Amino acid sequence: MAKKNPHTNPENFRDALATVKEDGKRNWVYPKKVSGIFYRYRTYLSWLLLAILFTGPFIQVDGRPWLLFNIFERKFIIFGAVFWPQDTHLLIFLLLIFMVFIILFTVIFGRVWCGWACPQTLFMEMVFRKIEYTIEGDANRQRTLNEGPWSVEKIVKKGVKLLVFAIISLLIGHLVMAYLIGVDQVKEIVSQQPTQNMAGFVGLLAFSGIFMFVFTWFREQACLVVCPYGRLQGVLLDDNSINVMYDYVRGEPRGPLRKSQAEISPKGDCVDCSLCVQVCPTGIDIRNGIQMECVNCTACIDACDEVMLKVDRPKGLIRYASENSIQKGVQKLMTTRVKAYSLVLIVLILGFVSLIATREDLEATVTRFPGMTYQMRDNGTVSNLYQITLINKTFQEQSVNLQSLSEDVSVELVGTSNLVLQPQSKVEGRFFLVKNQTKVSVPQEKVNLSLIHEGEEIDQINTSFMAPVAKKQ
């Protein structure tokens, strides 16, 4: 018969955050340096992911960035494909696919994303934390240094650490700006005086300051307070979800290891060394069960496995497992929920692929020029001024012309006879619709326009033409 999960005093640990003291002040977390197979694999993966992250803005395909998220110009380039505001429905599909994938991934594997691939964890644990260990030492030395009086040693160590943190924060700030506006524009901002591009300069400082604040002071609070993912997993996880879990069936009752313990009372494998708590970057006790604060970083697994080896007991007292696998020894991944989410994900992906396949290469939007109605001309005609926005989604230069399909209405392009679009670009132009005033029978009529490319019609655009009705003779 499976043992009941012995959560230690649930009224105690669930009513307070591990990072908050009883008086409401912050309880600073000093995680002990950890080593082990999971930490080693996480380190290798972090090197790969950080390399991808830092090289992403520099990767170009045919002279275009591979990734660009220009929210200012509403232009997004994802894996070399450009998405404009007219492709909002495609971006919505991408967002839905991403969200459903995250939900499906969480239902099966819990919060493993947070511990292995989240940029917050990568930078905090694999960059800033390692620097802190190098300069200030392990957890106990950091605590002693922070609580001790100011001295030359403390000033030097804190100064060097903050200087290194500031440099890295500046690099991350520039990296984010490169993803938002492109590498070339970032180079231009950096090479100019701040007064020549104040908006870009302020943006770089703002992003760098935010990252400096997060990784120097805010730290784990970003996961506990700001990030909604920890709260989201509370409604997604079930007894079959795989998480970093403590095997209470095998570990309880816990107690320190003594030579005479077998003669006193039988005990579980947990020797109550508290190393799993000391290495936790969010300061929780994994033995209390699944908690919102747990980011599945596996530090407690490595620490516990090391202790188990020392006391000659099997590893895996803390491991990746589900509630059912611990209680009943049964692990089931393909549940009804997993199948349902998988089906929804497949449908969304198929829908997205079909939309991409049927997406038009050239798109045009026509709007009446703001603040103007109609203009009477000396030759007896009346004209309306319009603005046309053309988007070329192909990788070739395109030349298009605009013709009227409505009788007695002609098109006059302003400044050119046709519109030339560079690859993956947007062009705005102006044109007049002109009609003989004597042939105007209604004050507002619909006009059909045809967009011509290489002698073929590629799109039809509807607009309206306003003019005073001609007086009857």
C-alpha cells in the first residue's frame, strides 16, 4: 500500500514565501554551489542556447536578418519570412501554436522549460551566478560578506562584481535592441553621439538598466512574482505530469543517519541533510511537494544523489517523476488531455501551413487622403486624392501598375507611371481618381481598381469616389 504524501505542516509552508521573512522583509537566497550530471548537462545546453541567442541577430539570409521583432514598424521576420501588419492573422496563428505547445509540454513535462531553457534562468544561473561564485565565493562566504562590515575586501569584491554585471547587462541590452530594430541600426546608434539618436540611446540604457536590476537585485523574484508561468502550471499539471519530485514513499520517515538507527526505529532513505534546500535557487523545500516556486532546475536532484552515494543508498530519491509513478509505480504519458491538446496543436499547425501556402505575394491597401474630399479642376473634371500602401512579400523586385475598372474614371499616379517595390519592402504612394464632372450622377459612387503585375491582374481594390452631382441642363 502506498504511503500518504507527508507534507510537513502545510499550513506553514503554503502560507508564506520562502523569500519573505516573518517581518515582511526579503529573505535573501544564497544557493549553495551545486555539481552533478544534471548541472553538467544544463551547462552544456546553456552554452548552446546562449550561443544561438547571441548570434541570432547577426544571421542573415540573402542580406536580411533571420530573426527580427520590430514592434515599432510592425515588421517581424521569423526564420527569414517577413510578416507585416496585414499578416496579423498569421502571427495570431503562430502565437496560438506556441501557447498550445507550451500547454501540452507543461501537461507532460511540467516546468522543465524554466529550469533548462528560459533566458532568465540561463543568464541568472549560468552567467551571473557563476561570476558571483568566482568573485565572492560559495553561499556561506557570500552571506558572511554581505552581513559583515564594509572593508577594503568587501568594496573591491562588490565593485568588481557590479562592474562585470554592468558590462554583461549592457551586452544583453544591445542584444535585445538588435532583435527589435536590427544590428545595423544598433551599430548606427552606438557609433553616433547620443544627441543624434536620443530615442535609440535611451532605449539601450533602459534595457541595460532593466537587466542590471533583474540580475543584480530582483533575481528569483522575476520567477516568483512577475512570471505567470508558475501560476499557470497549477491548472495544467495533473498526477501524470512529470516534475522534479521527492519520493516520499521511499524517503519517509526521514531522519539523520545514525549507526543505531535500525535498533531505534525504521527510517526512510531521506537523512534530512537539507542540502536540497541549500542548493535551491528559489529557497524552497522540494520535500513539501510540487510548489509554484519550483523551476525544475534539478539542483536538488544532483545534491540528493551525491548524498545517497555517500550513505550507500540508491540514487533517485529526488528525481523526475509524476505523482502516480511515486504513489502507484505507474507512469502514463498519453492521457486524454495530452491527446486532446495534441489534436488541437496539429489542427493549428495545418491551418497555419495552409494560410502560408495561400498567402499573396503582393498586397495593397487604398485609403482616402485624410482631410480632403474632392477637388474641382479647371478642365471640368473632379478628382479625389488617395494613398496606396503596397507590400512586397517576395524576394524579388516587383513593378506594379494601377488601373480603374469603373467607367469614366481614370487613375493618375503622383510622380511616377508605375510603382516599383524592392524585395521584402513596403512602399507608399499617392494617386488621383479623375472623372468628368458632367458625368457625375451620385455624390458618392463605388470604384473598382485593378492591380496589374506583368500584364496580369493580381488583386482588385474597392474604394469610393466623391463629387458634386452635375446640374441638369
